[in-house]
Amino acid sequence: MFLQEPAMYDPVCGHGSHEPLCFTQNSMAADLGFPLKDNQKLQSLKSGKTKKAIAEAFVRQIEEDFPFVMIMEYFDESLVLLRRMMCWSMKHILYYSVNSKRYSYKHVEIKGKDKERHAEWNYVDYALYDHFNNTLWQKVKETGNSFWEEVEFFRQVNQKMRDHCAALIQKNQPCSRYGPTLEVSDTRWGPGFTIDREFCLLARRGLRCHFTLQAERLTKALGIRNRGLHQTTLNVVEKELNRHCNYCKLKIRCNKEDYLAHFYREGYISAQQYEEFKTVAFPELSRSCSLPPTILRPEFH
């Protein structure tokens, strides 16, 4: 129904008088700064050449601002390309999927006239996607050096990292079915690295906790005095954390292990204290792991 007359339905769910639209038209372009007046202008244009000129000018502007644009449907391929461009290690692009929604019509294919109307309504978005999708595959073609083998190995490592970290952090176990650590070997694409509990703690950290710890770092850099938590029923770990915290609230934004790891890395507690405090706060971690570490190597065919 919407695609029968999108210009009629779009203002219905608008965001107030200052933004009287739903931004269903060219939403990607709008996020990247495509002017609202140009979006409205496109609706009344009869000339295909003028529309194409507006879209191409915007695509050129985005290409000047962003030398590389990732494509969501090819996220892993995009990440591997980005890693190569930035000369990063593979460990720098391991990730968890967040803010991903499931809904029944996610993979419904739009066909016929509806597809044509959708393409017309989102003319600039289609131009953006087509251009940067093409440039992505051009870059893949140019990169060579066993690109697809690296993508496959990256996917294997990323999935095993998620499984390993789920056991270590979510279930608070001393090891996963891969042992206490995952050891990624040296490859033709870069040096090896270790996926241990510290790595998992960082990888699984949420944005609220991340921002809280960044605020901790900033307040200390600015010389803001410790406010502390005025409680009398704190154990030895909580007392030590309370001594260093400027305004963090235990168990609210980060858990104790996040705070401990942060203050250890920042040099406020020693390595010995760090290990002792972890034993007190998380006694289950003192259990030994009977499994050896798992070594991950790419399998070339």
C-alpha cells in the first residue's frame, strides 16, 4: 500500500513541524547529509537527466569524504578489506553483532511495479548503493593475495571467538571447549594473537560501560577528586574500586571485572593485586582448566 503512493504516506509519521517526514525517501543519503530540499525537489522533477545529475553529484561528494564505504550485506568482506587498508591485525576486526533486529518480512522480495516505485522513491539511495557496491568489488579484485581464503579464516576465527568468550564471560567458566585460550597462529596476512579472558572482556563490553570507563579516564586527567561510594558493607575488592572510582556505580554500568581490568590497565592497581582481587571477586575462576589451548590455523585447499 505504501509504495502505491509513498509521497502521501511519508508525512503521516513525521517528526514534528521541523521535520515533517518519515525519512523513508533516500534515508541512507539523508543520514549522510543529502539536503532535505533536494529530497523534496526530486519528487517534482520530470527530467531523468536532472535527477541523475543530482544523484551523481552527491555520490561524488560522499566518495571525496569517504575513500572506503562498507556494504552491510558483505560486512565480513568489507572488514577484511578495511583491515588490509589500515594494516591492522585480524584481532582488530573481530566483532559481535549488535542492534540487529529480526522480523518476518526481512527477506521479502519487492517485485514488479512496486520495485520500480521503490527505486524511484529512493533514487539517490540506489545510486549510492550501486556505486559503492561496484567499488567494493573492484577493490576486492585489486587486492589479490588470497582474499577469499582470508575472509573464510576470519569467519572461522570470529565464530570461535564468540563461542569461547560466551563460556568465559557469560558463563564465568575458567575455559571453554577450546581450552583456556584460543591461539591464532601467524598467517600470510599478519601476526598471530591470543584470545583470552582479557580479550573477551573487552570484546563483549557494552557501550554504556565503555563510555563510563572513558569518563573515568577523563575525570582523572582533569584532576577531579574521588567522590567514592559511601557504603560500609564493601568487601576488599569493592573498597579498592571505590578508592579509584570518581563517579562509577558498581554493578550499574560495568561489572566488577570491567572496573578491575580498567584500573589495572590504567596503572592504579598492580598485576599482583589484579590477580588477587579476581580470585576474591570471582572464586570460580580459580578452578584449573584441564584442556590445552586450541591453535587456529587457516586450511588451504
